[in-house]
Amino acid sequence: MSTPNRTFKASVIQICASSDLQADIQRCLGLMAEAVSAGARLLTLPEICVGFDQSERHPKTIAFSAQEHPALPAFSSFACQHNVEVLIGSIGIKENGKVFNRSYLIGSDGNVVAHYDKMHLFDINLGNGNWFRESDSFGAGRQAVVAPCMGGIAGMTICYDLRFPQLYRTYAQAGADMLFIPAAFTRPTGMAHWHSLMRARAIENGAWVIAPAQHGTADGGCYGHSLIIDPWGTIQAECAQGEEIATAEVDLDLVEKIRAKIPSLSAQQEFTLKKL
């Protein structure tokens, strides 16, 4: 019996979303079509990929119920039409009186495979007026999610989750060979930590990291630099700071090879803490 092909092209799609949700959807669809033309079979969009008003100091997210959000049928139809899988990095979803920062994985048949609500909300204060309180706008998710994707298993996260490595270790130990980290990373934290943290998540878990990101305007906003990183920690594709796509070949069998070389997942020891 032949083994299934676990090699495919994936694209990270980088945009700067706006308050014009319909225009954002059309721009995403255009870039997705470019990715398909480049041979990509897995298309990934960033956090709050549509309806993200960045005109003020603290951006606002345009939200709808899952049944009414226009992005879902648009991207689902595209996935079905082109026989590709699509990660909607996240959109604002109203549910039970709250708004959730929700990611969707869409199968090649156009159906939702899984969704994930961002668990770790971006409440920080960097000083000098650089503060954010995502919890003022969103409810926090409570459920980690792994889902089948492209013949492998993907662990779903969003942006600030990146700083909580135990989540990714849990995914890797559950068999995830891909880690999705769509983001709208700020420029100051991105310049300091983006590449280091992304490569660390790939290396310590021996997994592919796929991180589509928002880019910002010339004078500020999001950091950009969407990434595809292999399980050895090598960057295989990267965007700069504008609107663009980056595509790389993903070999899921490389995960098993890397984990066999450095079996840190199986070698992890239970321990107790002695505090003096």
C-alpha cells in the first residue's frame, strides 16, 4: 500500500486590514488566488484578517455572529472552488453576549473543520503610552484545539498565545506536526521578539510553524514578517512589511525525522519543585 503524500505548498498571506470589511475580503481573495497560482494547497490568513479598524491608537474589530459574518461564506466558497484548505487566522465573532477572537480551519470541501477562540488576551503595558487591553473587547477562549489538516495534525493558536510555550508542547505531545500562529503583532514587540519566539516554538516542539501576520502602515501598526518555519527552526519563507504572500514546500515527514534526532517530547521528565 502506498503512503499518502505529506508534502505540499503552503502560503502565508500578509495584509493590512481596515474598517472596510468587504474591501478586505476582496483583497484577501485576490491574494489567495495568487497563492493558488503559485501552487499552494494550504492558504493561511492573519489574525483579524478582515474588519480591523487601525485608524485609532487602539484598533477596533468589526464583529458579527458566525451565521452572519460575510467572511465565512466567502472564504469557504473559495476553498471549495479551488480544492484547497484555508486557515482564517481570525475574525470577530459575536456569541452569547461576548465577542471572541476566533480562528477557523476550512476544509477543501468548504466546510468548517475546526474553530479556536484565542485564549491568552493581549493585556500589556510597555510604557510610554504603549498599552493594550484586548480583554476590554474580547472574551477569552477556554479550549485548546488540534485538527486534521493536509494529511497531518495542526495545533490552533492566535498571536499572544505565542508567549505560552506549554500550549505548544501540549499540541506537539498530542501529535501536532503543524503549529498555526496567525498574528497582528505590534511593531515594538515584533522587532524585539517575533523571530526568536517563532523559531523557538518550532525548535522545541520539532514542528512546522505557520504564522501569517498583519503588516502596518509606514509610521506604525503591525510588524508583518509572516513566516513559515521548518521543524529544525529554519525559516523557509518570509514576507517583508507590505502586502504580499510567501510560499514554501511543507514536508510533514520531516517532523518525525527531526523528533527522532532530538526526542525531547518523549524524554520530558516529571519533576517536583523544591523551593528554598
